[in-house]
Amino acid sequence: MAKCDQGYLCEVCGKEVPNLSQSDLYLRFIIGEIDSRQLLSAPERHLRCNPTLAQFIVDPNFEPVNAEGAFSKTELDPIDVQSREGLVTRGWKRLQEVRSLGLPISEYPLDELSQECE
């Protein structure tokens, strides 16, 4: 693995986030929650170490995560939950494929987000 593709330490569990496919930081970038400048300064976490975000990934290839408390999706508006699940799941699928596509980081975000900025 290239040095630039090795993970940073998770701010929650302290273990290395070994690659992009497990990165909360890059998922948030792909779905438009942070911009590219923040990739160098925002804290990194494993997806599973951020249940508030990971609970919205709905895919048979991702073991479901349950968040508890006020930020649990069971406590949120069902229409908002459905919309958020759609966005985060599309972002997670994109996260799983970006390394194999050989794209520059600027092209990682979902196409629908890139079109909104134009």
C-alpha cells in the first residue's frame, strides 16, 4: 500500500484506519459534508466508530450499525431518515470503488454533488 493511502489513527478507538474504504473522513468528503481542505485537518474515524453516520448505510455488504440516544435514526423524521440513508449509502458505495477507479481526489464526491456546485 502506498504511504499516502495508509490510514490515520481513529480519534475514537486509537487504532489505524487502514484504508479509504473504512474511512469516516472520506465518506463525509464524498457526500459533501466536508471540503477537500478539511481532509488534512479534520479528525479521522473508522466508519463503525461513528454510529451517528454509519447507521445510515443500508447495504447487504455493510453490517448495520445502531446509534443510540437522540441521534438514533429511530428518533428522527422517517422522511429525513430515508433521504439520509439514500445519500450516505450512495456515498459508501462510492467510497468502496474510488481507489480502484484511479480517480484524483477532486473527483471522489458523488456526481450529484458536483453538479449542484456548477
